[in-house]
Amino acid sequence: MTAEVMMNEYRNMKRELTVTEFQLRQFQGVSEQDMIDSMLYSHQEGERVQTSTLSDKTANIAINLKSAVERENDGWYDYLFQRYKYLKEELDFFEYAVSRLKYKNIIMDLLDEDVTWDTMMEKYHVSHSMIAKYRKKAIKELNIQYELRDRQVEAFVLG
């Protein structure tokens, strides 16, 4: 991911992180009733060839229910956890990289959706074009940090 993409997606990623964290904390998974409904109304595609001695769909559902619920819940929780880890790592690195910038306060204000450029002009006593220059310079400096991180990962993977 590049610095400019992160600057544009920062707010959305922060929102997604909080929602994902909430989902992990409140995780209850798929209920057995929902799984029964799903299994009861699902239809196999293709030819109807009986490969089991069980011909009763209800008995088949009863046999497979517990493992199907566990498999579905494990998959959903794992997805949420992996997504949370990815978002947290990206946001933590970005925030660290921004904290190393000379004009970090201006860049953090740029990331804040409640702060307008006009407000920033008054707050920092600079022009609109100067804020744009700070942003451009920050992206350049942040990209250097992202490249360093990428080189480190590459060295680990290849080494």
C-alpha cells in the first residue's frame, strides 16, 4: 500500500477497524437454527446420484449439523480476526510513520474529517497551496518509509 492510498483510505480503515473489533468482541457465530435452515433448503447442483445409504435429508442434517456449525463459525471468526490484524498493522504503521514527519500535526489534521482546509489555514497561518505542499512532501517522506518496510519484508521472505 502506498502513502497516498493510506491517506485517502485512513478514515474508512479506522471505521472498519472499530466495526471489526466490535464484531470480534460480540462474536456469537451462526446459530444452529440458521445452519439447519441453510442445510434444509440447500440443493445440490448437477446429477442426483445417491452416494450414501442415508436417503433422509433430516437425518443427514442431524449428523452433519455440529461440524457444519463449527466449520462455519471458525471460518467467519478467522476471517474477522485476520482482517482485524491487517487493518491494525496497516493503521499502526501509518500512524507511526506520520508521527515521524516534521509537519505531523498538519498531516493528522488532514486525516481528520472534521477539519477543513480553511480551518487549517487559519490554525497554522499558511495558505491553501502551502498545505498542499506539506501534503505532497509528507506523501513523499511516507513513501520512503513504506519502501523501507517493503524491503525489510522482502529481505525476510527471500532470506
